[in-house]
Amino acid sequence: MKQFPLRFYAFCLSLLLGGALLPAQEQSILTAYERNFLRASLSGKADILYDAATDERAEEFIGGLYEFALDFSLRNMDILRDDPDFVTLTALAAQGVGLSGRRESVASLWTVFSSLRDTVIRVEAVNSLALLAPGDPLMTERLSQFVADQNSLHRSGLTVDYITLSACTAALGRVAGPAAIPLLFAVMVAGYPDPLTGDAAAALESLPDQEAYRRYLGEIIRRSPPGEKAAAFEAGLRNPGFGDADKGELAETALETALEAAEAGALAELRYAAVRTLGELRWVRAAPLVMRNYTLLYQDYLMGAPPERLLEAITALGSMESAEAARMLSLQLGRLNDRMERSGQWDEGLTLCLINALGELGHRIAFDYLTYVAYLSYPESVQDAAREALGRLQW
């Protein structure tokens, strides 16, 4: 039998050994850094991590090294927790596992967060959890409980770590998704300082499922106390992720709720804000509600209430593209014309507002009422406005 050359066997053996040594080589890089880490002083350990991050092969091992450093911190936290070098090292390792994408470190990060009270460390740990644990049910539960506990402390007048809570609200939005909406909204309306309130709003606005958030705000407007109704409506108007249709839906809900509420006085400002928004958006679907609001405000005006809210209601009606709104405002102008003819009394602001709204509506039902203005002793400003409105009527 022909014998294969010895060199052929040597070549095959080298291929086998080379393939087996590749993982061992990567492991030896990590082992070398771990050995150096253990030998370094406490202050020098962070330098080891910094140096490792600049290694051209860092992506092969850096996550494992950060985890190794976290494990060191957890093993020694009882005696080192107040040492500034320990804080620097632990924060760096907590940040590093997140940036390296090491999902295996989620449990270690939570242990760091829950076991240590240093704000710098906790913020870095929870920031990394936001990167590594989206959709994780256990982390959702744990972060939710932490935020709920902080809200309870705040309501009790006790001290809250605002910086850590801010980081947790941002992380909760990313980890829990739509499930975080009630808690984040509770943070937003709890009376925290402005930066934290804004952070909670930003977390809500960054949720991928904005439709779920809009539905939640609608339910708050319908069912919650007046203060929360107003906060929900304002949050919806501020949200850059909501389009005009979303804001129109919320404004319509707010106006309907305010008109039907027993505590109408407590919801007056919500009602006025909703009417202004509906007018600005030209949300025609809400025309019947806007007309109900106008009727109530006109009755208040007849009872001596200032005209400002009534003028807002008329302006909103002018944007509704509704024949019924045009009929209602035309009849109102007719009543003003009758009073002017009989007594010479008139309200310039109210008259001009009605005429402008009728011009905006452009419905021909207003023709006779606008034409009659010319036969009365209104000032030139009113006459000019009536002529302009007549020119805008559609036939």
C-alpha cells in the first residue's frame, strides 16, 4: 500500500489544531486582561477597562471583561461601596456591558442597581438595562415596581432620588413599551420638578406605539379627575408624535366630556381649550359640540359674562364648514341688526367676529343678513367687513 508523505499528515494536523486554537486564542486575550485587572490597584482597574476598549480586538472580548469587572464590584461592594475609585470602576463596567450589547449581563446589572445606592452607578446600570432588556417581562416588572414605589414616596412627602427616577422613566419606556404608559403618565402629573416631568413626557412621546398612548389619554380625559383630564389633553397637544387627527380626536373627547360633566365649572378651561383646538384644526366632525358650546356661552353673555369666550366660540364655528353653523351665526347677526335698527346699540367686537366667521364659512344663507348691514348706521369698519364677507360667499 502506498504511504502518504509525513508532511501531508503534518499539514492536516496543523489545520485541526489551528481551528481548535482560535477560540482558545480569543479566550487567552480575555484571560490576559482579567489577570491584569486582578493585579491592578483599585484605581488602576478602571485604566485596564479603558485600555481594553481601545484594543483592536476589543469586540471579541470586551463584553466579557466588563462582566468580569461587574462581578468584582458585586463581590467587594460591602467593603468598597463608598470608595470613589470603586464608584468609577462600577459605573464604567455597568455602562460598558450595555454599550457592548452583552445581554447576559442583565441580571448582574439589576443586582448592581438594587444593591448599590450611588446615583452615578444606578444611572449607568439602568441606562444599560434600557439597551439590553426591551420586552423583558422580569425587568418590566422590576422597573415598574421601582417607579411606583418612588411615586408613593413622593406622595408621602418623602425624599426621592430625582436623577435615578428620571433614568428609570426613560428605561421603563424602552423596556416595557405600552405597558409603561400608566406609570409614566403618573410621573408626569405627580408634581415633580420640571426636568423630571419633562423626562416622563419625553419617554411617553418616544414610545413606538403612539396609538396606544393616544387611546390612553382619551380614557384619562373621559374618566379621571379634572386635573388629570387637563394634563392628558395638554400632553396630547404637545406631543410631536401626534398628527392633527390625533389631536382632533382628543379635543373632541375633551369638549364632549366637559359639556356633559356635572362639574362643568371645574372643566371650563378644558372646554375652552378644546374649542380653540377644534377651531384651529378645522375639525368639522365636532361641529355639533362646538355649536352646543356656542349656545351656552351666548346665554352666559346675555347674563352679563365677558364676551371673550363667546368670541372664541364664534371663531371656532367659522372654521366648521357647516351649513347649520352658518344658519346659527346668521340668525345671531340678524338679532344684532334688529337691535341696531331699533336702538342704535351695537357691540363692535361681537358684530365683527360674527361677520368674519360668516365670511369664513362662505355659506349663501348669510347673504340677506350681511347685505342688510349696509342699510344700517354701522361704522365703516363693520361695513367693510360685511362687503368682504359677501365677496367670499359661495353660490
